[in-house]
Amino acid sequence: MLTMLLFNDLQLSFMMAFLSAALTSLVVGMNIDYLLVVFIGGLTGAYAIRDARTRGILLTAGFIVGVTQAFAYFLIHPYVSKAVFTGFLGPLALNGLLSAGWCSRP
């Protein structure tokens, strides 16, 4: 999202989303599921703030990214227990809001 805000270039944002997803999946343990979820979140974030001019749009985009990442994880792993929800889906949903909050601070 930050790349899209700074450079306003969709291709560069896609490349940065893939690189950040690849690096975070390497840190986590080379899990392709995690790579897909983070990459889909990055693409959603780039599209959601394509022409953002206000902080409200950034926060809405962060909410959309969080919901999209949680939904993508749920599509990959449809049987979710409470432990998986609190350990993985909860932080994914909060990720978008925290990212948007970080980008929109004065």
C-alpha cells in the first residue's frame, strides 16, 4: 500500500507485493499457502488505494485487505478451529487495519 501511495505505479506495487510475500514466507518457513495469502492481500491493497486522497479511504482499504486475507486463508483451509482463528486469522484481519493506520498517520 505504501508503494502505491508513494509512486502511484501499479506494476511496481505488484512487484513489491510479490517480493514482500516471498520474503515473509521465507521467514515463516517457505509455506506456499502463506505466500498466496500475503500476495493476495498486497494486490488488494494496491487496488484499494489506487487513487486515495483521504485517510478514510486508507482505513477502508486496510479493512478490505484484512478481510480479503482472512477470506483467502479460509478458502485455502476451509476447516478452521478456534485455535487457528485466534492464532492466524485474527492477526491477518488486523494486519490490514494496522498497515492502513501506519500509512495514514500524520
